[in-house]
Amino acid sequence: MTDLVQTKRRQLLKGAGVLSALGALTALGQPMAAFAASTGADQGPEGSWLYTVTATSSSGLPSPVLGLETYAAGGGYTETDQLSFMPSSLATPGHGSWKLTGERTFLLTYLTLNHDTNGTFQGTSKIRQVATLNQTGTAYSGSGNFDVYDVHGNVILSGTFSIRATRIRVETPS
């Protein structure tokens, strides 16, 4: 290679390195901006919450019930609550989906698998909920209904509920 070709090649590679580094820095900056933008009520319920459910119809279930839940970006959902550990039965954590339906409002549907105390499968539960975030996105309230199914898919228990939840915030250790 001639000296001119080698010089041009080095300049080209250096330029590509600078452009790659700038591209990487730009790409790194974008997720941080997106993360920072997702902290308001306009972004939906993404994050983790402490909730209290109160039965509004005679369902035979204890009331109120405390639980923890996490709404994932993209619509995934997981939760666990006091009913998962009742002395007479066991339920898996709930798994489901959510979606925004309007300004600060969203729908949620999730399922649990129910077992007796010996671990024998007893059926499923389906919970459906509608909720509205407060103006600051730090709390929400809503209502919904649930159905408990036996192993053949027959409804054996139904009811309605109201829910109030508070967002779990990051805190600095004391």
C-alpha cells in the first residue's frame, strides 16, 4: 500500500471510531431519557404497588386483602396476596396482562392456579379490573370482579371488589 492509501485508511478508521463512539453514547442516552420520562401518571401503572382489596359482594372471602403487584412495561403483570396462603387452600402468584384504555385509566386481567393443602390442583381464578391513576401517578383506585373455577371450568365462586393501591417508591437507606 502506498503511504497516501495508508494515511487515508487510518483517517477513515479513526473517523469510524469517533462515529461509533458517538453512536454508542447517543444510544446510551436514549434509554435514560425514556426511563426518566416513564415516571409520571401519563405512562400508566408500570412499577410495583402495595394494594388493598375489599369485597363489595358476599363472596365468602376475607376482606380486606393485602397484596403486592408489578405492572411491567409492555403489558405484563404479576402479583401475590394474602389469599395465596390461606389455611384451607393455596394459590400461585397471579400472572396476566394490562393495557391503557384512556388518560390514566387501565384494564387488568390475571389468573391464578388453585391447590388444596396437599398440593392437588383444584382449578383456577380469573380476576378482571378497571382502575384510574391519580394525577401524580402515586396511587390508583378501581373495581372489578373475580370468578373461581373448578378443575372442569365450572364457576364455583364469584364476586366483586374495590381496590386501592400505593406505588412503591425507591428510598435511600437511612
